[in-house]
Amino acid sequence: MEFNNLIASRYSVRAYKPDDVEEEKLQQILQAAQLAPTAANRQPFQIIVIRTRGREKELQHIYHRSWFIEAPLILCLCAEPERGWKRKDGKNYSEIDTAIAMDHLILAAADLGLGTCWIAAFDPDDARQILHLPKSVEPIAFTPLGYPADTAQPKKRLPLDQLVRYEKW
């Protein structure tokens, strides 16, 4: 798909078909995240691929919406702060790098006809326990991954003149 059409048509999917995601498509999506730019090329993130079948009840503790577990897969992107590049004032870029990888991932999924929904309102304690995350790893975002069973709704966006400034604040 042409890039501008892709970013205009991508939407947060909140209903999924139970159809399996082909392994080839999953690998393409994971490779898109792998190719995401990161500060100093550190790639301080990990992606956990979670198959939902048989784990629905457990996964609902991470995020309580029923559509979260409708898709056959859920992806969790985690930052590894110890591997992240730090700016001279100490700002660690691992969370930003992880978010960039997530963005690449969801755009790649949309390009392949798959749906995602970026989820940040999850329970981090339950996520840590269910996914056996080490203390040094920070869960940043989740997304279901599957074929949409809904249709896009119009996106409300602020006009550019409310988002862009030139030369100074």
C-alpha cells in the first residue's frame, strides 16, 4: 500500500476474527519492528508473541476488554532500560525506542491486512507476573494481532496549526 494511504487507513481494531495469522506475515511484522530506528542502534527492546487460545482467562488480567483476547495473537513490547542509550542529562531512550518499534509493527500489520490496537492501559503487575518478566524489563505496550472483524471509524485529528510551531514556541 502507498505509505500515505496506509497511515490514513490504519485504525485501532477492537473486534477480531479468530482466523490464525500466517507465520510468514507474523515474521514480516516482527522484522518491521527489528528495522525500527533506535538511539545509537541499541535496539533495547524485546517482543513477546503470545498465543491467546487456552490462555484467555489469564490474559484478561493484563487488560480487561473482551476484544483483547479475540485475536489469535497478542504482542507485548518491552523495554530493556539497561541497554538503552542515555542522553547527557541521563534521559534513557529505551521506552522511546520501544515505542518506535511498536509503531513500525502496527504499520506493517496494517499493510498486510491485519489489525492491531496499541494498548497502554494494561495492568503492569499482572503483565510482569503472567509473562515472567525480569525486574530489569519494563512492559511498554500490548497489541492484539489478527484479522479485523470491525470497520474503521473516522479519525478525529487536530489541525496542523494546533500541532506545529516554526522556529520557536
